[in-house]
Amino acid sequence: MAPFLESDGNNEEWMKSLPEELWNVPLTNLTIPGSHDAMSYCLDITSPLLRSESDSFRLLDRVFYCFTRPIIYKWATTQARTIINIVQQLQAGVRYFDLRIATKQNDVSHDLYFTHVIYSQVTVIDTLNTVAAWLSAHPKEIVILACSHFEGLSQKLHKELIYSLKKIFGYKLCSSGADVTLKGLWSSGYQVVLSYEDQTATPHKELWPEIPYWWANTADAEELVQYLDSQKNLGRPGGFFVAGLNLTAERCFIASNPHVSLRTLTLKQWECVRRWLEEQKPGAASTSLNIIAGDFIGSIPLCSIIIDLNKKLLKHRST
């Protein structure tokens, strides 16, 4: 059984509430809470596997469906199933969303869905309309949307998706290369930094390049923090980048631990991650962090800790 954990409070307007001294600090030098595989809280257990899954895995899933699906579901779900929609992550303080997009096989509607091994219940367009409405009600909050993977998307579907994104967010979309301080964004009315992994799509000034994501690919928290420390020692990228706190289990680990889920694994090892996280700093230094993404937002006080790290900039400047 996982230990009792403190959960995140309401950080609905944390950017608006930052001290004025931080309004001229680029977002790339602030610590920003992020959601890894943000839409996996609403996966459809009955949906097809992604096209990219191996033929052997597809065969196994087809023959032993009743056995494989519960396992897939509990390891592909990286966010709390109690979340009703993306608004709760926004209210918890998440401002970076890892959005993996794909077409569903044999779907005549051509709707786009979010994915993590299987597909989400909700569509991309409906979800992003919800985000746009929330932003309109919170004009001083900024989000970073990292759209990636795009499995099954043709160039035609890319164009349609980009058109929809521009229509949904309109003037809220921040031009790439713009002043990304809070003060600069507020004065321009920008609220969305849109990272688009596929840069072969027709160039648009509203599309930012792919944001680097540090991923340890381990189920062990101590190995995770060792990996992140090694990345820090190599120096941070120049712009936005993500330090991923998400644990990952290989299939052999999953098979040998039938009573474990990604959630129980994450919560059990949270204290190790937390101790490391509380020691981190924002800023422009080579070892500073920027976006910090994790799993099971709301079940642990991830967002609150990351937001509080920005206070270290004030202490640093006052000395």
C-alpha cells in the first residue's frame, strides 16, 4: 500500500500571483510544473493499440485481451483517473502539457485523439477548446502545449490540425522568438506557447520547435535523479526544456511485478524524488531547471513544490 501523501493545493493563478520582481524573468528561467502524458487519465481501455506497437504485442493482445488490457491500462495511465478533465490540472498549477496526438485506426470521423499505447476517450479539438475557455477566464496564466508523435497524421491532417489550433487559440498564440517574460506576454495578450514536434509541416510563426525532454527511462527513483544530475552537469539547453520526473518500467519488470502499477510505483518512490526536487533552482545558470514534468498530478504536491522553487530567485537577487 502506498503511504499517505500530501496533495497539491489550488494554484489556479500562480503566474498572476508571482512577485513583480519576477515579471521580467523569461519563462525559460522559471520553474514551471508540467504534466507528462497529460491526457492519459482518460484512456479508453477498449480502443485499438497504436499502429507503432509491434506485431508480436498485437497478437498477444488479441489472443489474451482480457489479461493484457488491465495491465496496459494501469501502466499506460500516468495521470490520476479521478481527474474529470484537463481543467483540474490547470487549477493544480500545471502550465506545460505533454500532448501525444494520433489518428485512430479505421475511424471514419478522422477525429484526432491523445495516445499512450492506446487512445484517449476525448478528442484533441474538444480538449483544446476547454483549455482556450479556461485561459480566457485567466488572462494572466500562460500554458506551453507540446504537441508530438502525430501517429497516422498525413500532411493534410497536419494542415487541418494547425488550422484548428490557430482558430481555437487565435491571438493567444505566442509567435516563436517573442519576448517570453510574463510582462511581455501580458502586454501582447499571448497565453499559449505551442511547440510542434513535426517541423516538416508548413512553417508557421506560431509554431515553436520541439522542446527537449530529459527522460531517464528507469523504474528506480535513485537512478532517475542520478540521470537528471548528469544531464544538469552537461549544461541546460538554451530555451525551454523539460526535466522528466516520470518513472518507466520495462515489460520484464511489469511481468514480474503483477501487483504493482505505475501509480503505486510512483507514490512509493515519491519521497526520494521530492528530496531531490526541493534542492533544485530556477534561473539562467547551466545547472538550473526550467519545466519539471511528472505523473499523477494532484496525488502528490508536485506543482506546489515546483512553483515555490521560484522564490529562490528572489533570495538570490537580494544577496
